[in-house]
Amino acid sequence: MKADREKRRAISRDAARSRRKKEADVFTDLSHLLPLSPDLVAHLDKPSVLRLTISYMHTSTLLTDYTAGSCTSWRDPGSYRCAWSVGEEEEGLKKSREAKLRSWGLTEGEAELYLGVSEGFLLVVSTKGDMVFLSDNVSKHLGLTQVDLIGHSLYDFSHPCDHKEIGNNLRTSGDCCWAVERDFVMRMKSTLTHRGRTTNIKSASWKVLHCEGRMKACMSSSFPYFSSTPSSTSYLLLSCKPLLLCHRLVMTHTFTSQHRLDLRFTRCDSRVKALLGYSPEELQGRSLYQLCHMLDTSRLNSSHRNLLSMSQSVSGQYRMLVRGGGYVWVESHSALLRPACPRVSSQCSGQSSIPPSCIFSITYILR
């Protein structure tokens, strides 16, 4: 009896060992199909391989539908052969990307150049909030890499107070989600310090991002290799730019101003005279709402609320009254200014605990 029991245990151990080996081989083969460098692949664990694979399949859906023209439908799923065995899908996606770039009059090198000089990074989010794709320059702005973020939920890396705003922008309504524009501000975790060093994710701060983009609906099978039933899959394509006033150039068609927390002018530079016709003295004490076009007050009010809650905001385009009559289109980038703490103590160890003293704004005249 004891010999039989030991024999069964040995058989069970061998079966478990064989199962683990087969599972490890499957994950190894799967990780090698991902469009990542061998150095990154070597350090991926099993959950990361699954997470990145699912995101890669979502990206394949989006890119294939873009190449088809207007996000209409997949080809007959039966015409696909298994990409995991023959590896043709990656080559097909490469040709699709090159064809799309040619239709825009760009080469792949030029596209990389545009991404390198941009002030932000690209983000693709599903309607469930999963980050399907991020451009590789995200580490330059947040300190977190593509592999750290792709496949995770945007809600896990965004400020809890912004979840409602994010959910509203991810929501679709019937057939009205085709190429609908989105423009909002949110806060994401950043492991970059003020000196450019990288810290631990547990010590991450919040970085304010201005997000602009469109919602795209793709009528397709979510996973064409395993399903033949077409469905509607929507993605939010965003360009995310950090709101840092210090890096913006003050150009000829701009003026700077300071305001009280209710947006009343307290100071304005002399360039406003040539741009809008007002002298700095005329604007002191006047509210920015008095100069805003009536149809644009809701946009300015939304920007004002974002400013008070997130410390930074961008107004979007609105019309401002000119002294001689008429309106000009402008855009304001604003930030809350807080007084410097006179001494380091337990009461002023965090700058966010110090109440803001005024609003600093740079206004761009759009011509």
C-alpha cells in the first residue's frame, strides 16, 4: 500500500512538472511574438505577458480598421490563419502602418521625428478604461515606461477625483461616437522628481495633463482569431500634454496676467494694449468673465473649476472682447501660485497644504 501511494505521488509530481513546463513554453513563445526588444521580454512575468498580448490584439483591431478606411468591418474571420503559428499578422500590421503613413504623406522616420519633438505623448484607451497603447516617449513625461502602463486601467494611474471626468469622456451614446472630439484635463501618477530623477511608484506625485483627441468606433470582431461575431469596439485616441507654464515661450501675440481666485485682474503686462486695446490699469479689478463671449462662458467656467481643483488648466479656445468692439479668439494657460513657505516645519511640509494666493495666466491670441 505504501509503495503504491509513493508511486501515485511520483506520477502526480511528474504530471505537474510536465504541465508547468508546457505552460512555460507557451508563455515563452507568446512573449517572443510581442513587438518588444529581447531585453524587455526576458524580464516579463506571466501576468505581464497576458496583459501585453491582449493590448496588442486590441491595437491590431484598431490599426487594421484604420487601414480599411473608416473603421467599418473586419474581413471574413475565416480568411485569417493563426498568427501565433505563422506570424503573418505582425508583417500585415507593418504594411498597414506604412500604407497609412504614406496616405498622410509621411515616412516612418518622419513620424518618429514628430513624436520626438511633440510636447506630450499618445494614449489609446478602451471604453472600459484600459490603456491599449502609449507612445514610448511617455517615460519622458511620467517616468513610467510603456510596459509599466500598457494593459493596466487608466483609473489605477489617475487621480481619484478625476475618475468621473474620465468616465464621462469614455462614455459613448449609440451612433454618436464616430469621431467625437474630447478635450479635458486629468492628473496621472508621475515618478519624475523636479530634478529629473525617477522615484518609486509608491512615492509618485501627480502631473496635470491636457488631453485632446477623438473617440473612434470600429465595427469589428474584438478578437478575429477566435470569434466570428462582429461587434462595435470604441477607443479614445488622445494626445496628452503636461501643463507646465514654465516651458512655454512668451511670444509676440501673447500677454501675461495675474488674477484673484475669482478671475478678477490684479496685474497685466503692457502687451495687452497692442493686442486688445486695453491699458493694464483699465483691466485691474475687472473679471475675465466680463470679457468672455456669452456663448463661451461655460468653457471658461469649466477651465476655472479645473484650475481650482488641479492647480493648472488650459481654457481651450474662447472669444475675448476687444476694446474697440468685436472679439478675438484666445486660449489661456493658467496655474495657481502659492506663497513660499518661510520655514520648513511640520505645518508647511507639503506645498499643496498652503492656500493659493493668486492665478498666473498666459493668454495666446489666435490668428
